[in-house]
Amino acid sequence: MRELMRTNDPVLLNFVENLLGESGIGAIVLDANMSVLEGSLGMLPRRLMVADDHANDARRILREADLGQWLIDDNSR
């Protein structure tokens, strides 16, 4: 699994999940329950993950949707 983005914005996460889903790319949001437990402090962002073999396509789709600024730098791993 590859991490694409981190955010506490549930609307953005839902939009990106649906955007990727329309292209046949399944996404998983990790840490959703942890971020609910910590309240509204925003200390624990949710992570959007995709399968390794879909990561490049998912990144391209997000860039084309002008959401590239949300992408985690994959070269830092």
C-alpha cells in the first residue's frame, strides 16, 4: 500500500475516494477512528492509501484534478 495524502478534511477525503473509485482505483482511509477519538485538535490526520500497482495512476488523477498539492512526496520513502 502507498500513502497518497494526509488530511483531517473529511470532505476532501470523500471527494478523492470517489474520484479514484470512478477510475477503478480502490482507496482506503486509515486512522479515521483515531482522528475521531482525538476530537477537533487535528493532531492525527487521516491517511489515504492505494495499492502499490495503482499508485502512479492515482497520483496522475489527483494532479489532473488540481489536487497535486495534497500528495505525499513518494520519493521521500
